[in-house]
Amino acid sequence: MPLWAIVPELTLASAFLLLLVAAPFTSPRTTRAVYVSATAVLLVAAAFTVRMLPWSDQNVFEGRTDSID
């Protein structure tokens, strides 16, 4: 599986999980740093996505379309 195809999703998931863990331990004065970090993560994921726009379509998960029933 080409991991480059899911880098934006991996970036968002891992960074926001870290932010969810770190946010309760920040003081009210440093809460702004959490907001700035979240915005930076969104911008990085958007940059990865824009970089991938000219790529051709590809099946990332082996073309499986079955649902869990």
C-alpha cells in the first residue's frame, strides 16, 4: 500500500490525537498554543493534499468496496 496516498489523513489523525492528550495539561495562558498547533496541522494536511492533486487516481486499500454487515 502506498503510504503517500494517505499522508494527509495520517497527519490529521496523529496530530489531533496528540493535541487531545496534551490539551487538558495546558494552562489557560498556553491554550493559544494548542489552537495555533491545530491550525498548523490543518495547513500542513492541506499542503499535502494540494501537492497530491495532480496525481492520477489509485486504489489505496486494494480496491475493496465491501461493507461491514
